[in-house]
Amino acid sequence: MNRERSQEVSRIFKSAIQLDGEAREAYLATECAHDDSIREDVSRLISSHDKASAENDIDAPPDTNFNSSDSDTRRLADEQWLGPYQIIKHLGTGGMGEVYLATDSRLDRVVALKILSGELAEDKRRMQRFQREARIVSSLNHPNILTLYEFGQIESLHFLASEYVDGETLREYLNKKRLKLSEILDITLQICAALETAHESKIVHRDIKPENVMIRRRDHIVKVLDFGLAKGTNPASVTHATGSEVVTQFKTEAGNILGTVNYMSPEQAQGLLVDERTDLWSTGVIIYEMVTGRAPFKGRTSSHTIVQILEKEPLPLTLAAGVAPGELERIVNKALAKQPDERYQTAKDLIIDLRHLRKQLDRETELKGSGGALVNEEATKTRSTIVAVASTNETSVSRQKRRIVKGGILLVILAFLSVGLWQLNQRRQSPATPETLTSLPVAELGLTYSITVQKYRDNKPFEPAFQLAKEMLFESDYQIRLNVTSQQQGFLYILNEGPHDEGQPADYVVLFPSVTSNGGSALVSESEPIHIPEKSWIKFDKEKGTERIWLVLAPAAVPELEPIRSYASRKTQGLITDAGLRDNIQHFFRNHTEVKQSVEQNAERKETKVSSRSSTLVHFIDLEHQ
């Protein structure tokens, strides 16, 4: 849609929503008589506007100030039992009904128990859709997604049991203080990690905003709420609204607050089909708001906000925030591209750029702290050297020309001698080999891996273990097991590189071969599953950082890595203490990381396949933990 056409559609839309019934139809018939396609675009905007006025977040944080005689009659008492759940206390009233803190006596865990409203429970169509979406969402297992435990009915009450998060919403968190850039990146990366998992399961949130993001109080882990459910029910009569200027609110005739539009993508605002990219737009809005303290699109009314989303560009981040890295502005601008095809296409793409930015900022911080004087000193030395070389060059040009001529003559003589010797040698040899030789193709090396994750609480397993195809952001009390299968017989080496500062030597721990796995041998058979460790779990370092797991597969023993086998013992716990060997390992990895590889993730089987047409396959997995 070109700019003139967009402005025409917006003008008609703004005027049309002020009219009702026959007056609106007559106005549209007159204004759009010359172009049916403009009428279609305006009608879509009006439909989106009306739909937003009739839809609301179904599960906003409970409003503890809500007061209704109807809900009071359904309220459960403290210590009352509802099936296996014992009520601890009433938390408030959310969009779906009453919310309680309760104990699940079967697993001795605390849950958030939501008793669905009678209006929702009596509508069979809405309940069927809600149940279907609840089943999909309950299949998501990720530390940054609120876990849905159970959806069921006891007597006449329909309930939903989910993980209880002792914390506050991102909206409440933002209202208290201005965030540092490092914290903004940390929160955004966790939101994106949740979105990546949901999108892999073909679930689009469609309602990403600060009210649907919780920050756990004890460790600042982010939890994204309401995956797949935000559009699952009709609007409730109450939401939890704040006085923040960023909220552009729709209202019914009776004056009830019924939702926000500030985080809608352009396609969502127009009532068009949406996909995963609409969530990435909403994430871009959240980043902008965290950095600047204001929404990028905020109009006097909901219709003005929609027009801004469709037509206007937000104030540049560097102007709105005062100071912001240029790379961050580029990331936000890409996330807020009007056309979905110009936006980030996957959450993974956004994660990669955010991680690169974080590393860049970390390096700049280190340089400012310790490297400024050294850089200036080296620059001065370099300038002095350049001047000295320049003056010397002017006096030695003729000498260099004579040397070049002599060297050229000598090279010609040597070339003739070499050709003659080669021809003589060829005559002496018998023709035992073919006239032409073809190089044999390098066989493809391949392996498959997955990560099994076990949550621990008080040094005891907590909740069932789950499997991942790739990296994620791990909590400090998570423990993991690596599952590897080679596609052919070969020698397998697996090492753990611990967190370390850039430029500093790394510590390496041998994970495979191991005395407790595969009989201590590095030679593995084709399609033989290897579990590391075989019976226990890998614990993360107590310090926050990124562990790197190196996987090496070769058809023959790798000379550079064979010495590590002497450290694969209970006595050393796999830790390589020889500084020379550590340097050799680091040099080996550095030389092999540029080799082209094929990496395919299978979301259904929850595993990753890595293959390479090289003599040695070297692949690493980054495991970031809190």
C-alpha cells in the first residue's frame, strides 16, 4: 500500500468509526464509491477495531481490588478441598474467573488454581476451543513458559492448574525503575527463548506485552503467560489495568476497560492472518518501551493508535532514549518493520543478534576498564614505526630494484632445471599407475544429539525430565544428560569448556571417553546410543555463564585428542591440568570451527543432526545458565 493510498484509508477509517449503523454504511458507500479495494481495507480496519473492543486478555494477572457479589458467592474458602487441591488463599480475580494459591496433594507442589467463570463454562463452543488450546499449550516444556499442569472438572467447577510464579509482571517491574541495558537484553532473550519453543510447535501467542510477562522474584527468571490462550475466550468484564501512559484502552458503552492495542502488529491491527512474526513485532515494542520508558505507538484513542501502527515510524531509539547503541536501534527497527517479510523471520534470528550485541557490549566494557592506556601506547609506537620505515624506504628504492632483477634471473634458471629433472625422473619410472588420477570423495561424517533436562529442588529430582533438540537458557538448579549417536563407526571425543573471560585460558573437562561409559573406549559403533553421563547428571557451574560442549567425531583416532584419555578417571574428575595439553586442544578447536557443516533440528523427535564432508567433524553446543 503506497503512502497516498494508506493516508486515504486512514482518513476514511477515522471518520467511519465515529458513526453507527446506517450512517456509517452511507458514509462508506459515498467515500469508497470509486474504489472497492479501499472499501475492503477500511472494512478490515473497522472489523479489527470492533473485534479489539470485544476481546480482552483472558488471563491477566489477578485483580485483587475486584469486587463482585456474583464472584463472592463462588469463592472457595481457605483450606477448602477441591479434589486433590487444597486452597491456601484467594489471590484475586482474573479474566477467566477466580484465582487461588493451592497445594496439589498428589505431588506436594504449590500451584495457581483458576476456577473458570460460569459464563465460560456454560458455552460449549468456547469450552471445546479452550480445551483444545489448553492441550496444545500443556505440551510446551520450557523454563521461560508458564507450565500448565492440568485442565479438568470437579463436580460443577471447571478449573485450570498451572505453575505458580512468586513475582511480578514486567509492567509492574517497569513502573518501579528504569532498567539497565544488560537487564533489558537478559529479559528480551528469555522472552525470545520462550517464543522460539512455542513457534516450533506452531503456536503463536498473539498477545505479547508486559502484562503477560512475569519476573520471578527469587532469581529473575522470566515466565511468559498465556501461550495460545489469549484468543481462546470471549472478553471478561474485568482486567488488571495500570495508570501507565502506554496503555491505550478500548471501552464499552458501560465504560468497562476491555483491552489494549499498543502491541498489535500491522497485520493484526488490520484483521489479517498472522503468524510467528506478529510476536516478534510485539517483542520489538517491548524492547523499545524498556529502553525509552514509552510506547513507540500511542494515540489519543484506539483508532489513532491503529493509524500510527499502520502509517507512522516511531521516534528513533537514540532520540527517544537519549543514549542507545546503534546496533540496538537497528535490531528494534528490524523487529518493527511494517511488512512481515522485512521483519525478523524467526525468534532464533532475533536471539542471535541480541547475543552478538551483548558480547559486543561486554567487550567494550572490558576495553574501557583496562585497555585504554595500552591502546594509546601501542598506537603511538605504530605511528613512530611507520614514519621511520617511510624515511628509510626513500633511500633504498634503487637497491631494491637491483635485487629484484637478480632474483628474477635466478628464478628462471631454477625453473628450467626443475623441469629437466622432472622429465628425467618420469622416464626412469615404470608406468605402474594410471595416466590420470582422481581423488576419492571424502565420506560424510554425521552424528545426532539431544539434551535431557532434569529439574532439581533441594537436591532432589523435581518434575519429569524432558528432552531438547538444542540449547536453551538453563536455570542453576537444572542438571542435564547428553545423548549422542554416531551415524558410522568412529572415534568420539566430548569435552566441556568452562566459562572464561575472552583471551583467558579455558578449563577443559573430559566427558567422553569415560570410565563409566562405553568401557572407557573412544571407539563407538554405528547407531550406538551414548549417554553422558550414563547414570547420573551433569551439574552446571555455580557461577552464571556459558558452558561449551565440544563434540568431535573422526574415522580414526585423533592424535591431538588421544592424550585426554589419561584424564578420564575418577581421580581427576576429567579435569585437564596440563597447560600444554589445554593449549593444544584450544588450538585444535580453533582450526576446525570454520569447516562447513550441515545442522538440522528435528522438532518432533527433539534432536539435532550434524554432518560434514571433512576428515574430522567438530561441533560445539553452548549451554547458557543462570
